[in-house]
Amino acid sequence: MDGVAKVKWRIKDYMSQKEMSIYELAKRADLTEACIRNWYTKRSYTPSLEAIIKISNALEVSVADLFREDANEQFYVTKEEKELLMDWSMLSDKQKNAVRSVIETYIDK
């Protein structure tokens, strides 16, 4: 199972745990039902990072929890980290590359 499929599966799993329908999830995440249904009916349809963040907030789990490898492993994302992810999702590819370049100047490799 690839990474996207795992995230989709985890979303379904959290929905099941919380006894939440697609309609309720869409409403809480401020997304359309069609958007969420497309994730499961269209093989090549991939949720955007912005949608993933909205879903994680609606499910009351961290974005990292949706991407974790081990079902027992938990990650915690701070409010600041969530805000950075939201900001990142709104950047163009060119802007993201510029930010990566700046970050690389601060990281010792």
C-alpha cells in the first residue's frame, strides 16, 4: 500500500472509530462530500495538504497521525507547526523552492 492509500485508510479508520459519516466529516472539515468520496472512488485522486489538514482538525488528530507508519506510534504537532503547514500549502512551487533554499542555509548536513 502506498503512502496516499495509507492516509486514506487511516482517515476511514478514524471516521469509523468516531462513528462519523462522510457527510459529517465533510461538514466539520468545510469540504464537500464529493471531494472526500473522490478520494475513495478515483484511484488517482490525491487529497491536497490543505484538505488533509482540515480533515485532521475535523477528526481531532494530528496530521502526523494520518501519516504514521506504526498504528501504535503517536506524533504531536504544535499549533505553530499546523499553521506552518497551512501557510506552506498556499505557496506556489516556486515559492516552496525558495523557502527550501533558505532553510537549507540554516541546517547543517
